[in-house]
Amino acid sequence: MPLHIAYGAPSALRVRCQVATVRTAPAEDPDYEPGAVVPTGQWHPMTDTDIKAVTAPRRPLDSTLVEIIRPPFREGLPLEELTRPLGDPNAVYLGQALANPDMTTTTENHQDGRLIGLHLDNWDKLPYADKHTGRRRLCLNLGPGSRYIILGVIDAQAVCRAVHPDDHTQRHPHTDDYRTYVASGQPIRIIRAHLAPGEGYVAPTEYLLHDGSTDGQEDPSAAAFWLGHWPRNTLPSLV
């Protein structure tokens, strides 16, 4: 299933989100891994067609839905406890990550410090047939600066089928599939949503190309993350 965003008002989505395409990072760029997929940097307002494309069906599959939300954070509440009342007793707190200002993408390979670009998470290590059933990631922007979540509109199963037409059912969809897809000249549209401090998202980061970004921001942004199976509309929507 492609990217689907839960929203109530198209105008609210249009104000918060922009669209662009991707490219492969130049081989001579020392900041990125070879083959890393990155935004072109040419962000545009969402058109009516863009909004229609990300509109969820009447009965969306919760595990593939993106929600832009305000997590129930209170000063003094341990972050480990934030998801306790949200409906998944097995939700896992992953910790925090700090992003410097003005980063096109934010996720590093901890072995060498290079940025990995837009990618798939693989906490659940799911094969092709089950990739759409993984846990969603909940993110809370702790500030002090704003940040973005960037999401690809084409899902991991579709890319896996395109890259491995003969044996995709035996595969575990991976970031490398997206890298191969983009390197072959296939286009991918991406959407970024602005997140002020105190705002966040719930998204299937095991299933959709994604990364954080502080592009154009003057302050760093720390974010906290959890993984879990949360029913849609569990948290108050910002759109």
C-alpha cells in the first residue's frame, strides 16, 4: 500500500506538508554512504493531486497509516512511561536522537558516522509477505528546534517487486532495494511534514522510505521514539 496520511482538513495538510523527489547522493559526497537516497531539495506545495494520492481509504490498515499528532507529553513524566496508556502494553521506548540544525537528513551509520539517507527501519525483520504488518514508530519532537519527517510515497513491497520481479516473495525488503530502484532511474515522490516542538507522528517506518530532517532550521532538535501497535485515532491529530 502506498503512503496514506490520516487528516481531517486538506487545508491543514497543505499548510504542514511539501513535496519533492529524490536522487542518489553524489559519490564524492563524504557525508553520505555510497548509493544513499536523498531529497533533491526542491520542495513544492502540495497540489490537489498530491493530497488525493495520500488520502487513506475509508477503512485503512492501521499498521500502514501515517498520523501527524501531539503526543501526551508532560514535564516530569518519564519518557519510558509516555505510551503506557495508548493501547499497546508491549510498546518499546527506543530512546532519543539529537539532530544538528540544517541537516537534509539526520540518520547516521553509527559505525562510521556517515549519513545513510532515506531508509527503511528493520526492527521487526519482516519478510516480504508480512512487511505491511510491522509496528509503527511514534516520534515526539523534544525541541528546541522544529524538524521534519520525510516519507516516500511508494511502499517497500512495491519497490521489492520492481527490483526483484522473479523472487520478491522470498525477500526481506531493505533500504538497498530503494537505492537500486532510484539508481535505475525510477522516480520516487516524497513528502515532508513540519513538526514543531511538542508535535510528532506515528508512521510505518518499517514499510515506508523515511528520515528526519532539520533542513533550514536554526536550532537543533532532539526527538524521542517508540515502537508499537497503536490503533488509529489513539492520539489527537494535528491535521
